[in-house]
Amino acid sequence: MSTNTQNQPTLDPAAALDDRFCAAIRTVVPDLPDDQVKAHIGPSRQPKFGDFQSNCAMPIAKRVGMKPRELAAKIVEAIDVSGIAQPLSEESIAGPGFINVSLLPEALGSALGAIDTDQLGIEAPANSKTIVVDVCGVNLAKQMHVGHLRSTVIGDAIARIQERLGHCVKRQSHVGDWGRPIAMVVEELCVMEDAGTDLSSITLAQLNAIYKVVGAKCKAETKALELIMKVGGHAKAEIELKERIAVADAAMDKAKARLVALQSGDERSVRIWQLIYDITMSACLATCKRLHANITDEHSAGESTYRDELSPLVQDLIDRKIAVEDDGALVVRCEGIKEPTIIRKRDGGFLYATTDLAAIKRRVGKLGGDEVVYCVDSRQGLHFKQVFAAAHKAGYDKTPSGNDAVLVHTMFGTIFGEDNKPLKSRSGENLNLTDLLDEAVARASAAVAEKNPDMPEAERQTISEAVAIAAVKYADLSTERIKDYVFSFDRMLAFEGDTGPYMLYAIARIKNMLRKAVDRGVDVEAAKTASFSLADPAERALALMVLRYPTIIRAAGDHHEPHRLCGYLYELASLFAKFYEQCPVLKEGVEESTRDGRLRLSMLALRVLQDGCDTLGIPTVDRM
Ligand code: ARG
């Protein structure tokens, strides 16, 4: 999936060394398959031997049947580390075959100086791409549930990372706002209105309830009847069932008729549909705002917006013999995929896949997407495989300049409850996202109050809201997106460990130190251009981690994996904590030049932490 990395000169010594080691490995073992050419560069476990160590010799030696130290000696002889590190020799090899590397004395300071710019070392790409990101995708007449937490939070983070890398990003929320289920709700609201209900005051919670009732109403129990007929059930049960099925069939017929009315622009149907749309979307967008997800009205591109494009699209596929009849339905068959993609049902209705084909056409053809990224549940894996293949077969993925757009399903796993089943409410229903966020805030508020008993109420509320949102988002973003995870308020709200609150705390702590410095009359402005102090191993470790930032952001962008950035920020925050413990900054007796050098490093680390949180969409606070 590596599509984005631009070959930019790197300020990151770890990345530069990685390249040089790989080149040397290729020289020494020319036949080694590419996926095994790995430098295994990490921070030195014993700082007195250097800044880094490469652990490459052991696994490769095993592979090619050499002694690790012998291989290490050959690598050391072949490698060119000029401009980055001190020359390597036999002396650099330790233990079973570790290779120790010390940076050139000036290298660390000058790389830090170079990254200390507004852009933090992430320069705009030479060829910026247009990347369409499919986010959120709520459904009308339904409250947002935890499933939409991931498509909103991860989708927005994926978009932000690409924006940070300098690409042109277009978010699209594929709202489920069309089709029979919605028509069923419209029909029910018509009935209610006829009975005198004032629809103008209806809430989303009520719509949600109506959605469920009408769904059940239209569901014919044909399976049960078939069973009774087969095994010969009670005559009365049979009559009752037949009656119920007749009622369900009648309800379904009404819904179908309502859909036809809606599709043909019937004034009343459209008015009520619009009402449902407005109620759902205003609640959804408010939740997006609360989640600090940059998803607004302009990003909504519901299924309804494709309604006039579906017939011509299907006709085009028929004309070009890409779609064929199959048992009355219309399907597209694609090589390598067993299940044909149905694009028109026997009754003439279009499907989810039909709309998604139209969406690809628009996203690539009209919006100019070089890449279209779908942040959707992994359970829709087959759907996207089919749709991508069908779009390719039809040429709908051709960009105006004639290239094939890259279509990716950046899927995510399921959120489980502590019982290891998909997270549900106590009554077994989908967990409403607003309720979940409210509970997170209540819990955060209690924790903040415990830590700061004297904090004014209003401030506590603002901070608790940020802590809660950061906790929920960070927990979601920091697990590899493809994996399922268990939702635990206790774990995500902890102030220690790999959590959102810890990140916020790390940021607030550095800000606090800077406030203290100002209070003591330190010229913080002047410290911004001081020489870095890099004698202590804790300073060097922190500095080296700061320099990794551009490499990490690019990797997170290449793979559309925000968790890489979370993991990095956690390491950076932890190294700052160690530095803060071992290297006094404002303490009496610290030399002015050391103090200023440490202040500058702290300010740089703060900016990286802040930029990282902004890039993930995690709100931060000034004090905690
Ligand atoms: N509304 C859909 C759902 O809730 C998600 C939409 C995903 N995006 C897409 N282009 N199909 O399952």
C-alpha cells in the first residue's frame, strides 16, 4: 500500500541509517530476498556504546548460514555512513553481532536545528495528490452508534494525516438516506400526520424507535409458516401466522409504493423525507463537532444524491455488456471473485453496490481523486472488493489524466464489550454514541475533580470534555485499525499509560514548565534559538525521537494507519518524562546555556506532541 512516500531528504538519522544498512546488506548478500533486507535499527541499549544499534546480522546470518559476527564484519566493511555517523570498524561489533553506531558530534544538533521550523520537517510534496476519504456514513432515522465512532474518528484522522502531508483531501460521508427502509419511515410518518401528530417536534430518538417498529411490521414470518406447513403444526397457529404475514405484506406494499412516490418527487413524501434528513443530520453533525472530527454539511454526499445517476449507469453497463442478466437480476462478474455483484434486483430496484459504483465515478471523475480511501467496517470487505473490481472493469476508476485511481478499503475491526461480544447497551441494543460520550465525560469529570479539588466548576467542565473525547478517540486510534478491541472506560481514562489523558497530561506539563520559566523571568523567546544541550543520554534519546516525526507521519500516511502516530507520540511523551526526571531545567544551579538548550528541546518536543495530536484530531488542554 506504500503509495505516498516521497523521496525527500530525511532529517531522521534512524531512517538515513536504515537506508545505508540496507544498501550494505544488499552488497554483502546480493541474493537475499527483498523482504528480508531489514536493518533493524533501534536506539542503543547501552548509550555508552553509541546512539543506535543495528540487529540485522543475527537473523540474516541464520538465513544464509553464516556466523553473525562474520556477517557483521562484512557489513561494517561495506557500509558507508559518511555524513551521518562516525566510521564503523570491527570495534563497532558487540556481543553476538550487534553493530553500534555513534552519530557525528555535530549531526544531532544540526538535524534538530533543521527540523525546528514551522513545518517540523514535513515539507509539501512535489506532486500533491487528491485523496477522497469516505468517512462517517450514518443512516437516516437512526442515532449514531459505536460503529460510526470508528468510521468518523479513524476516517477523519486518515484525512488529517494526508492533509498534514500536503495532499488535497476531500471528505465524503456516504449517508444511507435512500431506499426502502427510509420509505418505510416516511410512510409511517404520513400515517402519523394523518392521525393528527405534529411532525415538526419529532426527535431523532423517536425516529429511531419508529424505524425499529416499522422494520418489524414489514417483516413477514414466511420461514415460520414454511416450517409449520412442513412439520404439520397446529391449525390455529397456521391461521394466525397467515394473517400476520398478510399484514406484513400489506405494510411492505405500502412501503414500496411510498418509495416509488418518493423517487418520482411526490411533494408530501419529499417534504417528510427532508424532515427526517434534517433531524438526523443535525444530530450527526453535532456529534462530529463534539468529537473534533472535521466533518460538516459540505461533506455529506448521501445515497440520494446519486439517484438520478443510477439508471444511466446501469444502462451504460448493459450497453457495454459489462452487466449481464442472471435469473432476472442484473449482475457484474469479475475475475477472482466468486460472488457476482448484483446491481439491479429482479424487481428493478437498485442496490448498495449500484450507488457505490456511481460514487466511484463521481469521486474519481468529478472530484479528481487519485486515491479513494474507504474507512468502513471490515464486515463490508466483500462489498468493496466487488465494487472496486466492477468499477475497474467498467473503467469508472480512470482519472481524467487516464490513470487508474487507487481504491482502498481501509477497514476497521469491531468494538467489543467487556464480555467479548460486540458492544451493546444493557438492553441488547446498539449503543448510542451520545450516551457513551456523556458517560465518558461524567467519569472524566470525577477523575479531574479528584486530582484538582479546587478547580473552578466551569474550567473542570471544559477540561473533562476534552479529556473524555481524547480518551475515547485515542483508545480507538491507538489500536491497529484492522483489529477488534475491547471498550473499557477504566483503561482509556487512566492518566498513566498509553492513553489519551496521558498525552494531554504530557502536553500540559510542558506548558506548565514554560509558564514557570516565564514567571521566573527566563527569556523563553531567546531560548528558542539557543544551542541544544545534548550531553545527557536522556536528552539524546528525546532528541532522536523528535527527529523521527516526519518518518512516522509518512509511514502513517502510506499505510493509512493512525495507530503508528499514536505509538510514536506515546514513546515521545515517555522519553520526555524521563528527560524531565533526569535533566533539571529550571532548578537552581543549572547553567544558563544548559537551561536554555533544554528549554529549546522541551519546546520542540511540545510542538511535535501538539502537532501530532492535531493531526489525529485529539483535543488538548493548557492545564490539567
Ligand atoms: N451507511 C453505511 C453503513 O452504515 C456506510 C457507508 C459506507 N460508505 C460507502 N461508500 N459505502 O453501513
